[in-house]
Amino acid sequence: MTVMTVMTIPVITIDGPSASGKGTVAARVAERLGFHYLDSGALYRAAAVASIHAGIDPQDEPRLVERVRSLQLRCAGERVLMDGEDVSAAIRTEEAGVRSSQVAAVPGVRAALLDLQRGFLQAPGLVADGRDMGTVVFPQARLKVFLTASALIRAQRRHKQLIEKGFSANLDALLRDLQERDERDRSRAVAPLAAAPGAREIDSSTLTIVQVVDQILRWYAQA
Ligand code: CDP
């Protein structure tokens, strides 16, 4: 495909802080439109798991970047394969979540994952969720959404999600982790978490998933 063709494929970006509901909402919007879906956080989480497995300190940029560059990452639906190994469960632990925001602050890691993310852009369209989808990865997106919710609601959602997946979880510790992670994501020098210029903002604290999905689809129909 030519660069022009790629640039005309419609993209919807959904960025926002941890556990704001981006993943569920983005996957449903993609399903309703028949679009592809990119969970960019899963790639940073996989990089985190790789660094934990290899015992690489997230501060050790050269080793970390070399490892991430050599990773063979594949997403197949909900499954994530890293060098052929299914890491779908391993990337969802809280430890991987905390480590992911540390490795995500390293510029070389972000650069190493850029082409992989852009490769998800295929006809008939893409819904991409993360922190910098609208600001850095797909600045040409037709619709940019910034999805938030209060910290307590987000911690409660994450708690429920972890318990449902069979992990143990403590609400106070989750709230603390989440606030620390958001702070790190917002204050980093490269691709910080921020609403893209022109992004539509939506606070999901008191909305259901269906309401958020419908709102995004209405915005997209007008975009
Ligand atoms: O599941 P949760 O919303 O907590 O996080 P995630 O979307 O799986 O992303 C995990 C971490 O990866 C985030 O805390 C960010 O530090 C990082 N990330 C990023 O920097 N840029 C992205 N586009 C997506 C995730």
C-alpha cells in the first residue's frame, strides 16, 4: 500500500489514564464498525514482561532497548505472543502494569514499538487505544477521544477486573499504583499522557460502557 492509501484509512484513537475503560470501549467500537483494534498498552506490557524475565533494570536503557528491538510480538485477538510464547495472562498482572509504565518512559522503547503499532493500520479502519495514539502514533486520526474517570472509580474497576481473572488484589494498593502510574505517564518527557489537540473528552465515571460506545459512534458518524 502507498503512503497515501495508508493515510486515508480511517482511525479512531482512544487515549486516557489507566483503567478508564479504554480497552473494553475500543474493542466494542471496533467490533461495531468492523474495524481492526490495537491495544497498544499490551505491547508495553509485553516489553515489561520481557524485562522482568531477562532481569533487566528499567533504568538500563541500552540493554532494555536492545531486548525490546529483538522481540517478536504478535497480537491475535486477545492473545499476545512474545517470541512464540503466549504471554496473554502474564502481561495482565499488576507487577507487569507497574513495570510497563517504567519501560514506557524510555524513549528508545517507544521508538522500537512505533512501526509495529503503525502496522496495525489496515483497511477498512482501526481503533487504537493507549496514551499517545492521537498525539504521536496516529496524528492523522479522523476522531480522537480522551477517556477519563475518577481515580477511585478506576481503581474499583481494576480491582473487579483482577478478581474476575483470578488474581488477588487490594483496593488501596491498586489506587496508589494507579495514581503513581498516571503521574509517571503524565510527566514523562516523551509522549506523555495528554489529550490530543482537537480530542473529544468524555468522563466515564457515571456512564455505562454502552453509553460511552454509543457516544463515540455518534461522534464518528459526524467526523
Ligand atoms: O490497562 P491500563 O489502562 O492500566 O494500561 P495499559 O493501557 O495496558 O498500558 C500499560 C502502560 O503502558 C501504561 O501505564 C503506559 O505507561 C504505557 N503505555 C504507553 O506509554 N503508551 C501507550 N500508547 C500505551 C501504554
